[in-house]
Amino acid sequence: MKTLVNTTLCYIEKNGSYLMLHRTKKQNDYNHDKWIGIGGKFENGESPEDCAIREVREETGLEIAPENLEYCGIVTFVDTSAAEVYTEFMHIFRARSFSGTLLTDCSEGDLEWVPVNKMNDLPHWKADEIFLDFLAKNHQFFSLKVIYKNGELLETYLGGKPYNHWANAD
């Protein structure tokens, strides 16, 4: 049986910071103790935009109008740790405008505004550095494939070609 999952991640930006979720509250959380953008799994019938808007509302209490949602790229996240390969298609969004009142409690972890230049100092998936850099540089829409095993980033591909972000000044 193959595991294929579609998810969204939305990076909500304000005053040079992203609203991040420090994943600390869920049992058996694949992202435990990591800092990630706001998002989650698609529900039946949802588009990537529908999912991003719903997840932001549910996890943060904030509302994002569709016209304020920037679809930045897709990350194919592959984990080869188990006998059954896990593949997740992460649709990456950014929002610079929103309304509503930020929740003080999220069931998945702690919400915090983190300065963009401090993101890499926090526990995260190594490949996040690539697409967060793309967001910071307003990179064109991207398709990034990342392959992990036991939490270690093994390979990265950009547009289907091998890619070493740390060697390329993109």
C-alpha cells in the first residue's frame, strides 16, 4: 500500500516575521518539536487554496481572503525510513494580509511570530530552508522534491533536476 498525502503550508507574514507553529501537543506527531508553517491535510473536495484557508482559520483564528493567498510552490516530501515509502505533496502558500484575532491556544502546539532571519535557528526540517529562502527572495513558482531517511535530508531536486541549495546562490 502506498502512502500519498496532500497538505498545505501557509506562511503568514507580518512585520518581517512569519506566524509559526511549534508542534508540541499532539501524540505521535511526525513533526514533533519542529517549527512549521500553518497547515494540514486536504479534506475531500478541497482545492489547495480551500485547504490553506480552512487550516489557517482552524489553527489560528485568522481569516485569509482568497485574493490574499499567494501559491508559491509545491514540495514533494519523500520519507524512505520505513518499508512503505511515505510521500506528501505540500502546497506552499504565503499570505501578507489577513483579518481576525489570533488564537491564544492551538491544539497542535504553540503559535508564535518568528522573525524571518531567525527561522533557521529553530528546530525544523532541513529542506524548509530552501523554500523559506525562495519565499524571502520572491522566487518564481517552484517544484521541489526532497528525500529523507531517518530525519536526514538525502537528496533535493528543483524542477526535476538535482539541486544543492547550499552550493547554489539562487
